[in-house]
Amino acid sequence: MARDWEHCYRTGETPWDKGMAAPPLEEMIGRAGPALFRNGPVLVPGCGLGHDVRVIAALGLETLGLDLSETAVALARGIQPAGRESYETGDFLDPAWAAGRRCAAIWEHTCFCAIDPSLRDAYASACAALLDEGGILCGVFYLTPHDPGEEHEGPPFETSIEELERRFSPWFEKIDGWVPAAAYPGREGREWIGIFRRLPHAPVA
Ligand SMILES: C[S@@+](CC[C@H](N)C(=O)[O-])C[C@H]1O[C@@H](n2cnc3c(N)ncnc32)[C@H](O)[C@@H]1O
């Protein structure tokens, strides 16, 4: 059954929210430089309370945090702004939400692993639809949320570097990728930073 994200935020059952931005985001900015975001605007899908949004906005970039949950968005709006950030409630996978919008870069953190795996191609095409040629999709992807043999029901749903490269390959070329040294406690070695650039061809239907 699909997770009721709004219910989770209303009841405070949000174990993924660590009260701070993803440590790999700072690591990526340190390695690639803020120019990776191409002067914005930057979109953060599945932004939750917006911790990552504020790190990017603090670089001076217009940054939009998007989340399905109205409560998450209301909570994010209630936190001291860091710059030119804003928040919206909406479904990243809904082409009607994306229609007519453009961003220079997308930062992903625990949205890809939160959606049902059957929707991963829709996620990749949503990214492609929002970025023009040269646009950047970067993120920290949660590869192995569970130990081998551990009983679990996602989300989070696991993935692999090979799957990520395959899912994004119709629209993106990979330009960098590494296992971050910085991580929330317990996520060490389980994540992968991927940076992809939008290819000039292959329009989204
Ligand atoms: C695991 S949480 C991570 C939130 C945030 N990135 C963090 O680390 O605190 C996944 C988030 O994605 C949001 N989400 C799930 N599917 C979404 C969709 N299709 N469009 C927008 N947000 C979505 C959920 O509401 C939730 O806030």
C-alpha cells in the first residue's frame, strides 16, 4: 500500500527527518562547487521540511522545495528562510504540475527511494521534462537501506548505481558519481552521489 505521507507529517512519524540537511549535499557542493547549480532556479522534489532547500538557497540561488504533503510544506515555510527559497505542495510525477516549468538543476534526496519502484521511469522523465539541455540532475541516492536478509517493506526502496544509470540514460549522461564520505549516522556506505547532465536530444513525450 502506498505510504500516506501527509499522515506521517501530521502525526510526526517522520524518522527520515534528521533535523538537518543531508551531509552529502555539503560534500557535493564542496567537490563540484556551487556553479554545478547553474545559477538556478533549483528544484528539490520531496523536500520534506526543506533542510536541503535552505542549504542551496543560502548559496544565493532561487530554490523551490516541492512536496506532496501540505503539512510538510507548512512546516518548511515556518522555518527561518536562508535566502530566496519557496515551497509548494504538489506531485512531482504529475505532468500537469511540471507543464510550463523549467529549472536549471534538480537536487534529489530520498524522494527517488520513497516512490514506488514501478514509478521510477516516470520520475526520470519528470526530471527530463523540467531541465533543458545542459541542465543538472544531482542527488544522493539511498542504495541499500536494508541489510541483506532483513525483512522490510519499502519505502525506502533500494536501488543500484546500474539501475540509476539505466533509468536516467534516455535523457541524461552521467558526469560524476561517488560514495560520499559524509552521511547521517547509519547511512555510511549506503548512499551514492550521482551527477547527470541533460542531453540535447530525446524530448519527453
Ligand atoms: C523519505 S521522505 C524525505 C523528505 C526529505 N527529503 C528529508 O530527507 O527529510 C520522502 C518525501 O517525498 C515526498 N514525496 C513522495 N512522493 C512525492 C511526489 N510524487 N511528489 C512530491 N513529493 C513526494 C514525501 O511527502 C516525503 O516528504
